Amino acid sequence: MSGLVCIVLLLGSNVYTDTFERAVQAYEADDYGTAIQLYEQLVAEGVEDPAVFYNSGNAYYRNGDIGAAIANYERALQLAPRFENARENLDKAVRDTQQRLSKPLPSVWEQSLLFWHYGMKRSTTYRIAAVLWCLFWGVLALRQWRPLRYTRRAALLLAVLGGAFAASAWAKAHPVTLAVAHAESVPVRYGTHDDETLRFELRAGDRVTVDRRQGGWARVTTVDGERGWVHEDAMMFVGPPYLPPPSAVDVGEEAVE
Amino acid sequence: MVVGRITIAGAVMLAVAQAWAEPTAKAFVDRQTVGVGVPFALRIETNGDIDQVKLPEAPGLEIDPRSPSRSRREQWQFGGGRRTRIVTVEAGYRCVARQEGRITIPPIEVTVAGTVVHTQPVLLNVIGSGRGPSPARTTNTRQAQAVRNAPDGAPQRQLTWDDTVFLESEVDKQEVYQGEPIALTLRLGELRLRGLSIKTVRGAENLPSTEGFYATSPVKEAVATQYNGYPYEVTVIQQTLYPMATGALQVGAWHWEGVGSEGVFGPQHALSEDVPPIDITVKPLPPRPADFSGAVGRLSFRAELLSDRVIQGVPTTLVVSIRGRTNPDAIAAPKTPEIDGAFVSDPDKQMIEVDTPEGPGVEKSFSYTITPLEAGELHILPISFCYFDPVEETYKTASSQAFVIQVTPSVDSGTRVLVTAGMPSTPGAVAVLGEDILPPCAAPGDLRRARTAGASTPAVLATPVIAYCGLALFMRRRRRFERDIAFARDHRAKAIGHKRLRGVARADAPAQELYKAVTGFIADKFNVAPGGMTSSDAERLLVEAGADSNLIEGFRRILRACERAQYGGTQLSEDEVGALTSAAGNVIDTLDALLKKGRGR
């Protein structure tokens, strides 16, 4: 039975690698549309790999879709924060946007307490937290078995470290919802109706955080703290879930500019 | 042919007549009913530049001639197939009425573009300062009215602690359009007498909630004034609110807390004041034109080209400014002008706070950098800006004039390299120097489906805890065995007793061994010394433990049989030993169960 599972997994893995290689070949042949399609197929099948998102970002960039490119680079960096190529290409793509808006910063408490965790993968912090958790209980058990010097301090230290890594894993598992403007011009309004007053506009590739979603509208906040409502269809959410960019964008009433 | 010429001449004359319209001047006050001593604004509006204003004298009215606020706005109106340029200049003066009753401000002589014109007279209704003229004012009537219900003059009555502080919250209008400015004025009056000390604990900074509004920063001013013959220091806090949503909104209640005392060592009195919330009804804007900018207010619009003679490739700047009382966030940039032969950047935005005749306002500027790419004349079409005027309840479109930029060729004409993003490609003239992205990954490693979060996390969390709890329980029991001899003997008594009974049959002296097993069990159970225990001792212990008579009899018979065998010289047969051992096993089990049950109870 277990052998059969292994074979299925192996075959599945080969299928994914094959699709990936075909996508790379399509990209090299300047067939960016096909490359995008193949990468999105991988993502739709549940493959969440930084390399897939990075390559997908490149294909979108070459295809002229700066919003989807930035969203995919962000996805790659969310999964692998030390993915330098993704970071460089993201910086390049942001430089190509019209407003060059910076990415909204995490909350103050997260910046203060978790300043050390930004370069770590979520799985890494999770595993370290789990090991520290087991060690903490192990030290407590040792203390039950035979009271030794420093076991209390060691347990306290392990508890603090374990708590920090657990908080890091939690923060990485529940990131602030990041969205990227996908339409060329996205009007941000005071309310969830096209008749509401226009507050400001986002341009393709601008990154914002989303704190509420209702009735096809999302409330977004820029890095400057400017806040308003936009059509969800005009945005691409960094995720998860990792959805492809909306194909037909109808952002309601045309922007002023 | 002749008819056509007459039509053109008529149109030209009409346009000239429009441009050189008769100068006119109008005077307004921001409120028809004002309170004594309460400042209000007198505005003079003309259709041309104001050269001079001769302020009239009206009994009971003070008009401050110093530094009047000025504003100028130009706009184009479209109607009947014609386009009309309208210039509006406003001058604002701060006034204070000093007596109750009706005051007529006589016609004001204004020189407009060299022509002397007069405004219409303005009628003003002045009422006692305590009653207040505002359309929406909430106040803590207990204090404010007690303090202010008599005209200024000698004190009318003995002051109480209630008279020491008053609060007021006031808006200039309660029914507005979405985005229309509302002036919110808050007043905190504190009695100033020698030896009287009033300290704010909470409230001066904790202003009423303005949820649903865009609110400007509060501006504070301290004013010394007299009410009811007593000196008060009034902190006036002014804010402009712009409703962001339609429907019923509310300026929240205001709560103030403080402590008052007479003299340094006098007793302290806790003071607190509240003003109720003010309801605001926000109407939606009428159907919007396609080019509506989002701005609501009485605005002026200006466009300025910093330099109209430039060298090819050297940028110049077009600055478009919108000024007035409006929510600056709601002003979207005018459409970026499209100029053939030039690259126009997206606008840089800048916002400053300015004074307008109606109160504090903003000036928002949009600067477009225009980089001429080709020599010759560049034509910039008029830039228009559509906004909603809540006073006239109509959309207005203001437009700039057209601009022409003279571009002289640069010395090194030819290919000009500009490093920029989003630039239109002009083959042969401009080359965009860019950088490329890094290549894709060719070898992704092991691609697999992402694992969904299953039961692994709870298992990881729970396993060490469960293991620790098990170990802790085990260690606790072990420590009890070590420390509590009685517990340990009691716990092991049955097992040891049965073990001994199993060895009885093989022993050289079975009766002695059986006796030891039974008395040892009883001694362990009752934590007494086993040596020298007789059947009588065992019986006494069993009676004390509350064992029933059958069980006691069972023990006694076994022990007596053993005693007879030991001391009477009679040997027990194998069958007797077997029967006694079996009986001993039963009574041991029964006694063990009985004692456990007794502990359980």
C-alpha cells in the first residue's frame, strides 16, 4: 500500500516537473501566454513553490502585466523570504510602476517584536517552535525526574524562545492580506458604491493591505495610511488562496484622470 | 454672406460685452443672526479685481479693517452653446456686533477695476450673546445659561461651582451635501477669578467623535471675555468637517472633567460637563458629470506655466492649483495634458493650508513636468476641473487658458537618452535606458502539492504535554511510596500476602509460613510491626477496622489452626494446608477490598 502511495507521489511529482519545464521552454521561446497558463495550472493543482511564483512573475512581467508580476513575486517572497532573485525582480517591477508605492509595513507590534523573523520561512519558524516546545517539556520532565541546577532557567529560556518562534509562525501563517492593483487605474472611493466620492487612485502594481471585504468591494490601506474602498475585481490578492489575476476587469465608473 | 458677417460681428460683440461686463459688488454675512460679541464674517464679492474698499460705519458694529482675507477664482460656464468666463473676487472682514437689535450695514463703496460701485445694504439681527445664533448648538445649559443669561455688567447673583465652567458645541449647518464643509466650533469657558483654580482632568484634548467625517486638525484659540460681569477664558476649538458618507451622521457628545479649588489649600470640587451630540443630515450629490473631480466646495482654480521658453529636452513645469474649503483627499488630479512632442509626467501633489473668507481651507497643487522632445511650438490645451458648488447646488467646470511653449533645439540634438519609466517610445528620438529582470529558475527542485494543515500541529503540541503529565504522575506516586511507608505497605500488602501464600506449600513449616503470610498482610495493611502478632492482636485490629464478624472469624480460624500446628505439635496435612491457604487467599482479598472500599467512602 505504502509503495503504491510512493509511486503515485513520484508520478505526481514528475508530472509537475514536466509542466514546469514546458513552461520554462515556452518562456524562453517568448511565448509568455503559454508560460503563464502552465504556471497557473501548476498553482491551481496545489503546487505552492517559490520558484513557480517567481517564474510566473517573470512571465507576467514580460507579458506586460505589472500587477500580476508584482503579486507573484510577493507570493514567492512570502514563501521564501531569502529568495534574492525574486526580491530583485520585485524591486525592478515596482520601479516600473507609475507611483512606485512602497509595500505597506507590518503592524508596529510585529515590527518591534518580530524584527528578527523576516528572513525566515514559515516552515522553519514552525519547526523551531515545535522543537523548542518539545525541549521545554523535556526539561520540565527532567526536572521531575531529577532536580538539577539551572533546569528552571533553561525551561524559562526555552519557553520564551518557543513563544517567540510560535508567534513568528503564527504571524507568518496569518499575514496581513496584501493586494496588488491589477487594473491600469483603480479608483479608491469613500464607500462601497460607484457613486461614492473618489478619494484617490491606485495604479497597476501598487501594493495595499486589505482589512475588510464585502459585496465585491475591499477596503484598502496604502503605505501612507490612506484608506478607501476598491472593486475586488481590480485587485489581485497575494493570498493564499493563490488565485490568478482577474481576466476581465470592470472597475466601475471611470476614473477622473 | 452679409447675414453671416452680421452674425459673426454680433457674436464678437456679445463676447466682448461678456468680457467687459459691468462691475458689480455684493455683500454677505456668514450668518444673518449673530450674538453680541461673537465674531462673524462680512464678505464682499465682485466680478473684477478690487482696488479699494471703503468700510462703512454702523452703530453697534465693529468691522476689523486689518488684513482682510482675499480670494480670486476664475471659471468657465457653458450654457446656450456659449462659453462664458467668470471672475469672482472676494474680500472677507472680521466683524463683531456690540449691541442687540437690528443693525443695517450700509452700502459699501468698492472700487472694482477703476470703477466705483456699491454693494446692497445688509441687514443683521443681533441677539444676546448667551442665546446664540447658530443653527445647531449644543451646550451644557445648566452652566452656560446660568452664567450668560444676563447682559454684561455687574454681577447679578452669587456664583456657584456650576458657574465656573461651560461647554458649547456648534456647527454652522446641519443639512449638507456629501463632502460639503461644516464648521465645528467648540468652546470651553473657564471662570478666571483670583484665587480660583480650575484644572482640566479630561476633555480638553478628548474632542467629540467625528466618525464619518474627514476632519481637519483642530485649531485652538484662547479668548478672554466677560459673561454676566465675570471674566472667563474661553478656549475656542475650530475644525472643518467633510462628511464622507450620506445619510444621518453625528458629531459626538463632548465630555469634560476637571477639578476646581479656592486658594492653594482650599477644598477641591470635582467638576464635569457634557454636551449632547449634534445630528447632521448628509444629502447625496446630484447625478455627477463624467469629468467630476470629486471636490465639493466653493473653489478657485488656477493653472500656471513656470517657463514658456525652453530648450529641447529641458523640462518645464505646469502647476495646477485648486483652492478653497474642501476635503483635500477628495480632489483628484486633473487629467494629465497630452502634448504632441513632449513627455508629461504624472503630477506631483502638494497641499498647503490657507485662509479663505469662509474660514481655513486648503490649496492643492498638481505639478506636471513637461519634457519637450522636439523643437518648435508645443500647445497645451486648456485644463478643466469639474467640482460641485454646494451653495449654488450645481456642478461647475473651471478651465485654464491654453499655453504655448517655445522649444528651441538643443545643441546635441539627435538621440536623447532619458532614464524614466512609463515613457512613450518615440523611435529615433528617445531611447529608454532600462534594466532587465533576472532570468527564471530552470530547476525548481522537488515540486509537490502543498500539504494541508492536518492533525500534525495538535499532535506535536499535545504529545510532549501528555508525556510530561504521565511522567509527573508516575514520579508523584513514586515519591509517595518513598515518603509514605504506610501507603507503600498498604499498597503492596495484598501482592506480598499472595506471594507468601504461594510459597506455603513448598515451605518446611507450612503452618508457620501461612501464619507469617496472614499476619504480615494484616500488619502491612494496618502499618504495624508484624513480629509477635497473635491472633488476638489481629482480631482487635480487624474489629477496629470495622470488618464483619464472618471475615474476622475466617482470619481467626486460619490463625488458630496455624498456632495449633506450631505450638501443639500437630502437623497439617497437605489438604489442610491447601484448604487453609485457599481460605487465607480469600480473606486477604476480602479484607483488601473492604479496606479499599472504606477508604473510597
